[in-house]
Amino acid sequence: MKTSEPLDNEQIRLVIAPEHLFNLSGIDLLDTIDSTNTFLLNKARQGVSSGWVCLAEEQTQGRGRLGKSWYSPRGSNIYCSLLWRFSDSAQDISGLGIAVGVMVVNALMRYGISSGLELKWPNDVLAMSRNVYGILLESNSKGVVVIGVGINVDVSGAGEKNWIDLMELTGEPVRRNFLVGLLLDEMLTKIPEFERTGLESFLPQWRKHDGLFNKNIQILTPEKNITGVMRGINAAGELLLENESGMQVFRYGEVSVRF
């Protein structure tokens, strides 16, 4: 595994549009941490401002959704968390993971990866039908959310067939600082938009990249497993599944494609 360029605070800031830096409170750039999300959850208890970012070269206890560990070797991927304090007047934030997926796709497209990107409900970004990104949303108080984003830059040592990395997609070394800057530029711009309007402005792009639309799927929930045809998502970000029982709506669950 080749180590990518070291993360650099100043190089990252140079990519963020000056008018968007207003929403950036600060960046903690760490060599090794247990988890960037845990770090910011602790900072939240200390009253740190909205818009604070934590980046790390390595995580020793990186976490994904559903309690899964997140592969976090040194200097090879992007481990980024952003703390946001949503106002009491914010729209329903249950669709935040949907919106962040769109932001990540935007960042990857601005980086130059323009084909093969798909969004998989609820929170995955795929390239060539394999996972390139993961998200973990966590909160320890009302209105405070830590948005953890992991992007695969080089996972060649992981031995995981369902993952893909940017090295494979681009065929060249990845400019991590440039990509992190693009990601933060998207998030610092679009999260305030999401706070004001909810999912409305994100739905067209989600639907454009929806990798499950009209496919036969199985959705797994703690209560039951159901099969049917995926008919997209509604304005609340809920999955629409059609089968012999009619149209059903799911707020949560894990999806697999049936062949």
C-alpha cells in the first residue's frame, strides 16, 4: 500500500472558497486518533462552535454504521468529521445522510470522477457498483450532529471485494488535500442549505444517481425482511418499495439487490 500525500491544513483551506470559510470554525488535523467522530463528540461537550472539523491520518477505532469497524490504516484514506449545531428552526434533519451522500458525489465529480457514481439508499456512494464511501452520523445532545465521512483512497490491502478506491478509479496518486478541500467546500455550503430547506433541493441529484431505482431488492429491518421493486425515495428520504402488497415506505433498513 502506498502512502498518499500528507494532509496539510493550509493546502485544504486554499481549496475552500473564501465565502464558504465563514462557516468553518476550525480544523484539528491529527496524526492518530481513536475516532474522528469520538474526538468531535467530546469537543461538542466542551462547547466547540458549529463548523469544526477533525481529520486524521489514522484511526485506531474507526466506526461505521450498525457498529461495524471502519478500515482506517495510516495515510491511505480520508477520515473526516464535521460538527454541526442545527438551530431549533431547522427542517427535519432525518434526511441528512441522504443529503451528505449528494455532497460527496458532488465533491468526487468536481475532483474529476464523472462516471460510474451511484447512490445507494440510505447512505452509500458506489463507483462501479462497489463502495467508495461511508458515513456515520452521531449526536450526544439536541441539535448537535457529528458527520463522519470516510472515503477510500487506497484500500488495496484490505482484501474486500465490495470496496473500490480512488487509486483504482483514477489510475494515479490521489491529491487528498484537494479532495478534502472540495468535500469541505460542499459541506460548508450545502449543510446550511439543508438546514433551511431540508431535502428538497437535494432530491433531483439523488434521483439522477439512484443506483437502485426499478431494481428488485430485499430490504432488511429488525422487524422483517421484504422483497420488491425499489421505486425511489420520497420527499422525506424514505425508500419506496412496491410488491404484491402495494407501495410500502421504509425509513431505515439495509438493502441488497436480488438477481
